[in-house]
Amino acid sequence: MFKELGKMASLVKQAGQMRGKVKEVQERLQQIRVEGTAAGGAIRVEMSGLQQVIDCQISPALAQSGDAEMIARLMVVAFNLALEQARKASADAMSKVTEGMDLPGMNELLAGGE
């Protein structure tokens, strides 16, 4: 029983230390920019490391094509590629902070508590 209490106390201590580190990581992730593109760069989605869309661009030539369905599908592709990169950036940043500890839910916390 005392062994388990010691483990719990250690986890509580680690959690306190992690709060400050998580804030630092969130600030860094807010500055990170990742990009997803589709159609050879005709569609570009820029996202922060916190998985927030920063910018979205469609080339004039593609916009003039008038094919709304195709543009919508390509937007989804570009968005998902950017999201994948943002999630990787978040996971990489968190793994540096946790030094390999298994802390479920930390990526969601960094992404704004989803």
C-alpha cells in the first residue's frame, strides 16, 4: 500500500512540473507553421502546431476552373495533410517534454483540450 502511495506522490509531483512545460510547449507550437498542399500546390493550407488553420489559398487558375466539387475534395486533402503534420509536431514537442513517459491525453491538452 505504501509503495502505491509513493508512486501516486511521484505522479502528482511530475504533474506539477509538467504544467509549466506544457505551457512552454503550447507557446512553441503556436509559432510552428506546417503546410498541406494538393493539386501540385494549387491548394495550400497553413496550420499552426496547435492545429489551428492560419491560411488557406487556392490558385487563381484552379478557382477559375469553376469545379467546386473538385476544389472541395482537394481542400480536404490539403487540410488533412496539414493536420497530420501539426499532430506530428505536437507529438514531437510533447515527447521532448515528457522524455518518453506515457501520459495519455497530453496531445489533446496541447491542442486546446479537445
